[in-house]
Amino acid sequence: MFTVIATATSTVPLQFGVLDPSLFGLLNVIVAVIVGYFTYQDATARKTDSPKLWAGGMALASLLLNLLGFLVAFAVYYFVVIRD
């Protein structure tokens, strides 16, 4: 059993080349923070009732569901807040 685990983990650097897999996780967190910040700025400028909730929801959707979740959350935000 130990041999199988050691063999499986030794091929991971070869699959990703120079890039470390944890770099993608860090990039995902950075994108979620940026999405949350700009959503908060936009929701504050539009004087919505809960800009922190919109920013948190968009950041969470971006963090957990990546592109698909972000697009769904943005569509909801667009139809509820932006489109007057």
C-alpha cells in the first residue's frame, strides 16, 4: 500500500511541470478577494441594502464554484442590483 501512495505522489510534479498545484489554490483565493472587493465597491456605489452580503456571496461563489458559480452569481447580481 505504501508503494502505491509513494508512486502516485511522485508523479504529481511531472504532471504539473514547473508550476506547483498549491499555486492554483492561491490564485483562486486572490481572484475571490478581488471579485469580492469590486462587488463591494459597486454595491456601495449603487447604495444597495447589503453590499457586504453581495461581496461575500460573489467571493464565495468565485472561490468554491470557480467560473460557473461566478457566472451564476453575477447573473443574479446583474438582474437584481445593476439592471434598474
